[in-house]
Amino acid sequence: MSRTMWIRSAAVLAVAVVLILAMTTFQVRQNENVILTRFGKPVRVLVEPGLHGKWPWPIESVNRFDARLDFFEARLAEALTKDKRNVIVPVFVAWRIADPLRFLESVGSVPNARAKIDSLVTSAKNTALAAFDYGQLVSTNRDNVKLGEIEQQIVALVAPQARDSFGVAIAQVGIKRVALPEANTESVLKRMQAERSQFAAKYRAEGRQAADEIRARTDAERTVMLAKAQKFAEETRGKSEADAARIYAEAHAEDPEFYRFLRELEALRKVVDANTTLVLDGDAAPFRHLRGADGKGDDE
Amino acid sequence: MTSAEARQLRNASTAVAVVFALIVLAALGWPAVLAFAVWGLIVAAIHALYFQIQADDLRSLEARRRSGSSAWREEGDESEAMERYMALPRFRSFWQLLLLGGAAVLMGWLLWRAWRMPVAEASTASLQLGIVLSIAVAVLLSLLGRYAVVLGAKLETADLNGVAQLARFSFWVGGALAASLGILLYAQRDLRVVTGRTLVLITAALVLDALVRAMLRSYRPATARKASGPVGDSLLLALFLRRSNPWDEVSTRMEGALGVKLGDTWAFRFLRRAFAPLVLASLLLAWLATAATVVPVGHAGVRVERGRFVSPPVGPGWHWSAPWPFASIELVPTKRVDEILLGFERDTGQPILWAERHYEGEKNILVGDGDELLTIAVPVHYRIHDPLAYLMTTSDARATLQHLAYRELLRVTSARDSFAIMTDQRADVSATLRTGLQRAVDAHGLGLEIVWVGLRDIHPPVAVTPSFQDVISAEEERQTMIELARAYAARALPEAKQEAGRMRATAEAAGEERTLAASGEALRFRQLAGAQKAQPDVFRSRLRLEALEAALAGRRKIVVATDKPPRITMDARRKTEVGSDGEGEGDE
């Protein structure tokens, strides 16, 4: 045989060996389960990891299933609480395949299984929620909140059914949120707005009141201040008036007769003004000279 | 070639394209159907057109030859017809390239889309139908290829080589489709995606091949350039579809296309002999290479020996294992810190302002006694802490963490008041969230470590935010009003004080003035009194007369200087009249 022929035979042999190995062996990984079927009939369930042999396809075929936890969120559904309030409580479900054979027979694939578990969980959730009040979902009193109990109830309702029907173990059902339907959410938002605007109004009123108080106090203070000043002024004036009177009195008391004389003259000056018409006796002091006589002298 | 033959070939091509599209419909779904239909129809149309025109030319040539007209005229006509014959294929090959390229791009795009789509649940019947149709078309195409070869030999032309190659290529495509459908039906392995991508790659390679050849053609001598190559001819197809040694084929092809004799070079002879061993050796090497794994920095490698995860994981560096499929090393990025975000679906990258939408799909959470809503954005940083647990517990750790984190967030916030969460309980909320989430993760054994939990953004829902901001405004307004009143006080009080001061000063001054004036007058009086004591009569007379002067000067007066007093009538409105019966003088 020539060299080329050798190489060709080796290549063909190698390819054949690889093909045969590929068709007659399979591996089970630690995180998966395998069911071997022979013409559609399950013959072996393999959950332990390792390399295994089989008849080539189409005699025997390998069905692999992920043995790990699968988490998914159940479809959103509105439910009613015991006190007849509508709530939306999204839950997630953690499950794994517990019985691969039953799983293969009853659902066969993960999307299918999710759909079935979803129905179970949603129905169980609505049942569980109907036994609790709204105040047990959300409350400022920590002891009132019963989310854990609700989760446990859902698991208790779902787990046996899921195991028996689908070969699925429910590891956990968890409540992710508590929400209200759109219309109720609107009302809550409105209520929050109203609550806030009450505070706004309160602050504004407080501001007005405080400002008015300060203004009034200021005005009062000013009035008092001015009145005090007025009082002082009056007092000062009165005192000086009195002083003046005293000074006058002291001075005039020294010669009252002369004071009267001077005062009379002053009064005379003041009383006779431009509109006064005087009828005078020609014999009086300066006029007696009008008669040409020397007069009897300036008496008085 | 006769027109009947040309029509036959054209009809066959069209039929092939249509049936081809039907198979793809069953196998790959709508986008791929469209792509392959477009491609098939374009190829069929081009070939139909090409054969039709060529056949017309030949027929007219034949007719003229038979009619036996004059020699010079015959020659002229023949050369004219030949010229047209030479020109037409070249023109068409340009359009062919353009259309093929466009079709390939379109097909590629559609197939990538199909690849991203979830695998539809194909029914058994449709799959079986698809397989039957695929095989039927493959056989049909194989026959077409043979027919083209025979026809080419009969016409003594190489023009049909390209058609033959395309037909044979399409035969393999049909076969591949049938095989992938069969595998899907009987072994539950979905190879449609792989098949689709391979077809895209091959088509792209064919288009590239044609383009390169069209470009290289311009470097050849004018005569060789004029004789255009057969439609659909391809170096690549020739390489894979001919039965002889592929390297010989490449050599002759290159010679034909480029005018280079590759067959004579040393390298080529070596390549030709070493081809098969080289291919085998490289395949073997590729398989052995699966035994070596480089674990990059920040990663851990988990040995998988016959399906079992082996503890402990290996660190970064070069590691050996048995070759695939007996063992492998899976890489897990243990040092990388990843982030999940709770409370919204997508970050728009806008500034985080309460009154404007900054995240898409923000979720409101109920707090207080279910009467209050808050929008919370919580980033959670985590890393893989135990790679084995990470690989064994769940298929999607990230989504799992997201679910668990939402649950913890609800637990932490549901029993708190919204203002407390927004203000003084922030630190407590994030710390509680972190420990709670770590506990939940450990309970499932996810092998993750929660590095950090933050409350990036807590605010009331966007719809309520204006009310919240209004409260702040109101508080500010309250302060403003008080400040304004204080300003009034600050202005009014000093003014009053000033006024009071002025009043006091004025009064004091006036009082002083009064007292001083009195003192002055008293002094003057004393002086006068003192002065009059010496000569009281003279003094008094002087004073009296001075007073009279002052009082009487310029006044109206009547001096009665007679002994017999006259009658005087006083009328305030009129001048005073003095009767003339008496003596006297009126002085006015």
C-alpha cells in the first residue's frame, strides 16, 4: 500500500472511530439529569455524573434536563384580600426537577413546566391572599406583616401537587412586591398629594401669622416709644413754663407796682392797633400843647 | 443551443428556486424563506435571461448562415452579432454581482434575526414534509447539474460550468437542510441555526469570490478581458465540488483567471503532496488543544471530569486536563463585581431629578400602612464567592438574585414609614437589605457574595413630587414672610426711636429757651426797676410817652381839644364824621 493510501485509511478510520464514539457514548454532568429512551421507551434515569454508553441513534436517544434551580416570575394577577381590597402581588417561584421520569412524561420541557407551575402558584396565591387582610401585607407595625406566612401557605398548597403531577420540587415561593391596580394607585397618589398640600397650607399660614405678629409688635413698640417721647416733651415744656413763671414772679415781686406800670404800657402798645380809632381828650398829656397853653403840666 | 433547450433550462431553474423556497419555509421560518426565495429567484432570473439572449444570438447567426447571402454582408453581420454576443454577458455579470451581493446581505440580515428568535415548536408533520421536499429538490438539482454539464459538452462551451457548479452547490444545501431537519425530528438537536449561519457564510464567500475575480479581470490583457467568464463560475465552488485533487483545480483555475502558473512553483508542489497529512495533523492538534486551558486573571477554573465538578477550583494560570469530551475546565469570573438594579427596568442616563422621568419602568413600592408609594432605585453589587455552588445551583444566578432581592426589599420596606425610609432609616434599610439578601442567597446555596447594597435614589412617585416640592416651597415662603416682617421691624423701630429722640430734643430746647427768655426778661425788669428808683417820675413819664408814641403813631384818632365836646357819629363802615356845629379840628 502506498503512503497516500495509508494516510487515507488512517483518516477514514479516525473519522469512523470518532463518529462511533460520539454516537454510542454520552456524558451526564453534575448539574443535569438524563433519561435514556429506547425507541421512545424510558430505560434508564441517570442523576449521577459520569460517562455512559448507549446504542446509537435512532435506537436510543438521550433526554437531558437541567437539575439546577429555575427561578421565574408567575404571571401578574390581581387578587382580593380578606377585607376585599384588590392587590397585585407578583411572586417568583424557585423549582427544580425532582423526578426526571415523571417530568419527562408529564411536561417534557422547561417552558411547559413553567406554564403549569404558574397556574398552580397563581391559584394557590389567590387562595392564600383571600385569608389575609390588606393590613397584613403592608403595615408599619412589623408584627402585623404576614408575608412569610402567605409564602408558606402557597408552597404548602402547591408543592404536593407539583411533585405528584409533574415531578417538580418547589423550593421557594417569594412575594416580590405588593402593588395596587392602576386606578387605586391613582387614588393613593392623590391622597399623598392632598396630604402634602395640607402641610404646604399649614406652613404658609404659619408664615403669615408669624409675620403679622412681628409687624403688630413692631407697631406697638413704635407707638409706645413715640408716646413716651411725647410725654417727656410735655413734661419738659411744663417744667420750663413753671420755671419761667417762677422767675417772672420772683423778679416782679421785687417791685410789683412798677411791673404793673410796665405791663400796662406794654398792654397799651399791644391793644392799640391799626384799626383802632381813638377819641382823645385834648387836655391829655401830649395834646394839651395843641391848645397852645403850657398846660397844667403833665400830671399823673 | 436551441431555444427549446434554453427554455427547458430556464423553467428548471425557476422551478428549483420556488421549491427551494418552500423547503426553507418548512425548515427555517419566514425570514429565511424570504431570503432564500429572493436569492433563488435572482439566480434563476439571471440564468434564464442569459440563456435566452445567447440562444437568440446563435439562432439568428444560424439563420443567416443558412440563407446564403453575399459573403461580405454575411461577414459583417456575423461580426456584428459576435460583438453583441461578447458584450452582453459582461454587462449582465456586473448586474449579477450587484444583485447577488444585495441578496446575500438581505439574506444574512434575515438569518441573523431568525437566529436570535426563540426556536418555535415545529410540528412533526411539517418537519417530515420539509425533509421529503429537501431531498426531492436536492435530487432535482443534482439532475440539473448533470444536464448542464452534458449540455455544455454538446455545445462545446465552458459557459455552463458555472450553472453546473451552482446546481451542485444547491444540491448540498438541500441535503444539509434535510439533514438538519432530520436531526431535529429524531434526535431533538436543533442544528437549524448552525445550518443557517453556515449558509450565510458560504453565500458571502461566493459573493466575495465573484467580486475579487471581477476586479482581477481588469488586470488581464484586453482580449482575455473581452471573453467574459461563464455566469456563476466560482473558484471556491470549483475547489469543493470537483472530484480531482483540489489543489490541481485551484492551479488551473488561477491560471485561467489570472494568467499565473501556480502548478510550477515549489511551494505549490509541496502543498499538493502534504495536503491530507496537514489536514489530519491540524485536526488532531485542535483536539489536543482542548486539554490546555488558560484561566485568565480574576477567574477561577472548575475542573469538570466526566461530568463531575471537582473541588477545589484552580486559580489563574495554565492548567492541563484530559481532552474534550473527557474533561474540561469551566471559567468562572470570581473576582468580578457585577451589579443588578432594582426598582426600574432601564436607566435612561438622564440626571436623577424627582420631578422628571429618569428611569424607564420605575416601580412604585407600597410603604407605610399601604397608603404611601415610593420609588426606590437599589443597586446591588455581588460577586461569585463559590464557583462550584454557582455552577451547580442555578442556571441564571443574575435573574435569581434579582428575584430574591425584590423579595428582601419588600420585607425591609413594608413595615416602614415613607419619610423614615427617605431620611434617617436609609443606612438601616441598606444594611438590613444586605444581610437579608445574603441570608436568602446562602439559603439556596447560590455561591454568591453580596458586596454592597445601596439606596441610590428614593423619592415619591413622579406624579406626587410637585406636591412634595410645594411643601418645601411653602416652608421657604413661611420663612420669607417672617423675614419680610423682621425687615419691617428693623426699619420701623429705629425710625420711631429717631422720631422720639427728635421730640425729646425739641421739647428740651424749647423748655430751655423759655426759661432763658424768662430769666432775660426778669433781668431786664430788674434793671429797669433799678433805674427808675433814682427818678421815678421822669422815668415813668418817658416810658409812658414812649408807649403813647408807639401806640398812637399812625392810628386814627380824634383829639377833642374844645371845652364843648362835639357830637361824634361812629360808623364802622364809613369815615367818622365830626359835626361842624362845634369848634374843633378833625385829625385823621
